Amino acid sequence: MVGTIIAWIVIGAIAGWLASLVVRGTGLGLVGDIIVGIIGGIIGGIILEFLFGVGGVSGFNIGSVITAFIGAVVLLLIVRLFTGNRTTARV
């Protein structure tokens, strides 16, 4: 159980950090990258399962990092869509 949680944190950190490099300007920091990576693992697993019938984070391996990375990029793009560079109207 503890090993699984540590694996999720490490994979989340790696995937979140890589995704933040691809989707620049997020500025979430280490904890934010870990959270984005963990949520990205869930999103990536759902996307890959839906498209290809495979997916999910299955331990500490490259496939899990790739899955979490794909989901983290999707998550950051969605977040950017709603919080991106908005201009405020001046009256």
C-alpha cells in the first residue's frame, strides 16, 4: 500500500513536471505538478482505455509515466482553456 502511494507520487511528479514543460506557463510548483500528474494518470488511463483498450497506471514503469503524461497534458490544456490569458474589459 505504501509502495503504491509512493509510486503514484513519483510518477505524478515526473509526468506533471514533463507536462508543465510542454504546456508552458502553468507555474504550479512541485506539489501542483504532483497533483496534476496523479490526476493525469487517471485521465490518461481513461483516454487510452477508451481509444485503444489499454491504459492505466500499473506500477512504476515507462508505460505508466507515458499514460500519466498524456493525461496531465490534457488536464493542463483544459485548465489553460478556462484560465488562459484573459483580457479584462476596461470601462
